[in-house]
Amino acid sequence: MDLEAAAVAREDHKASDRELVGRLVDQARADGVELVGENGLLGWLTKLVLESALEGEITDHLGYDKHDPVGRGAGNSRNGTQPKTVLTDVGPVEITVPRDRDASFEPKIVRKRQRQRRLSGVDEMVISLSAKGLTTGEISAHLAEVYGAEVSKQTISTITDKVLEGMAEWQNRPLDAVYPVIFIDAIHVKIRDGQVANRPIYVALAVTVDGERDILGLWAGDGGEGAKFWLHVLTEIKNRGVGDALMVVCDGLKGLPQAIEQVWPRAVVQTCVVHLLRASFRYGARQHWDAIAKALRPIYSAPTEAAALERFYEFAEAWGGKYPAIVKLWTDAWAEFVPFLNFDAEIRRVICSTNAIESVNARIRRAVKARGHFPNEQAALKCVYMAIMSLDPTGKGRKRWVTRWKAALNAFAITFDGRLSPTPR
């Protein structure tokens, strides 16, 4: 058969398939059968395809078709069927699996000794639900309620363990040579190691030279958050290829500026304004939070460092008597608070008002809170990793980041002349 004839034959075959599908859909509608859902057309078709495939497998295994006289006296033969539920993209499907008399038949598409075989899409569904913060018990209940499928918590845990290999590869991937901004922070999770205790998970988030968000890694600490462990984290990031960071935004942890300077001597260390404000509220009564926030705003929005210092003196005079701890907090953090006041408005805007890492941490905390506590740090890291991998499923967030950071990156390129140059991944 020449190529033209083969092409015509393929088109005829496709037309025949479409005609058959059309008839099936029309018949289903006439009979009031839904396309999807329990007892739907797609489920019936899936059942038909799977059982046909299994029949083909046992025919190949035995060497003769069903009811073929050739099989008489062959030593092995078909021995009925057994029911099995498989989970598919269209829901649970009840199928019958053929058996042979000497039990040597090992089907490939639906293997033996598996109470329920998960087909395409089910694992992805479990991982997606886990990333959104559902516990293994909640996922099991969801699958039972929506799909009528009984999946054990252990099976769900086994499915989510598949992400560990990808997490290890992601955690050790090479990084860009330079980042305009790196935000660093730690969130705390409860880990049951003998007894339940709070443990920090260190998070580093960078903005690339193209304005995209890049979460550089996750690290589980063994105690309270400390500058010594941050030095270990930053050194690892440097060893993965980051030779320079123009600005590192962090909280007011003691010793952290020195750790950053040891890794990237030319980096500007900037205390996160949001962290500073949140810490201020901890020292004030709730009924005064709005007034404190209003009084602090002129400080971090001042046009110059000198103007910010004047506004700070005014705040200290008005509130220092009632809340001296807030005044001390800002005094101690002043050296790391003021650097961004010396930059262009575009840079100040994204550093001060774009609470980049907090939006990520909010998603992480939502997933962590649903778990309560974790049996070990690997389970905690797995949960956090899945949460951040599901941050932007549509890609719209990436576009917003690029748009938001465009003007600031142009200002960075001018301010840090010669240090900011795109490097391919």
C-alpha cells in the first residue's frame, strides 16, 4: 500500500471511529445515561476497554481464544473471573478479571494482589489534595464520598511519598549566578520526635533578573531559628551557584546581618518592614494596633533617612511612654531598616509593600495547620514542598510577578551598575 492509500485508510478509520462514538453518545442521551459519573458512558467504555485488554492478555498467555477447541487438553484453561475495582479519571470502575486454572496468569494492566489498582490521574489527584492541606484521612474520606472508592490512609501516604525523589532533585538543582533580591524567613511546624516540639522550616525565595519568583529551597532546623543555621543555608545556596545577591530581605534576627555579609559581602541587608510592624504589634494592646500602625507609616514611607528619623522621634515622643519596647525594637533594627530609603521609589515600593515571602508562607501555614503535627521532619518538608509546588497552577501568578517587578528591576540595573546581568538556567 502506498503512502497516499495509507493516509486515506487512516482517515476512513478515524471517520468510522467518530461515527461509532457519535452513535454511542446519541444512544446514551436517548437512554438518559450521563457521560460521566457513576454508571456513566465513559465509565462503561473504560470497563469495556480494560476487560477487552485483559481478555487479550489471557489469550496471549494461554495461546488460544475463548471457546477455541484448540485449548481442549492443553493443560491450562480459563477459570472464570473475579471482580475488582479500579480507580480511574472518570471514577471507580468495576471490572471482571479473567483467571486460569493453574493461577499462572499475571495480568499487566491490572496486577494481582492489589485490592484497588490506581490508573492515570488518581495519584495526581491525591497529591493535589494533599498540597492543598488535606490530611490523609480527609483525602480518604473525600475519595470515598465523591468517587465511592475505599483508599487507605497508608496508600495515600505511599502516593504522596512519590514527591520525595523530585524534592531531592529540586533541592539540589543549580541556581542562577545573581539574584536582585532574596527574601529569607522561617516558619515553625510541630514535629513529634519523642515529644511534640516547634521546629523551624527555613525558606529562601528569590526574584530572578527576569522578575520571576524562584523558591531556592527548604531546610528543616533542629531547634529555634538561629543565625548559625542561616549561615549554613546561605552557604549552601552560594555553593549551588549564587555568587552575588544585591539585596537580602530578612527579619530582625540577631546575628543574621553578619551571616549574610559573610556569604555575600556586597549584599544590602534590609529588615523586612512587615516583620518589623508585626513585631511592634506584639508589644502593643490590640485596641491600639490601628493607631500604632498609623503612627509608624510616616517612618517607613519617608522620602529620606533624615525624614524617617524625624518621624521616628515623633513616634517615640507620642508612644514611648506607653510602649518603650516598640521604640527599642525600632532603635535596635534601625541600621538594617533604613537601607531601602536610599533607593529609587520603584525599589522601595516592591521591598516595602510587596510582602513577597509572606504570601508564600501563608500558603504553607494553611497546609501545615491542617496537619496539626508531623511524625518527623521529612513528613513536614514533604507537606511544605507540595504546598509551594502548587502555588501557581494556572501560571497567572508568574505573569503578575514579572509585571510587578519590571520597573524595580530596571532601577536595580541602574543602581547596582555592572552586578546585575541575566544568566541562563
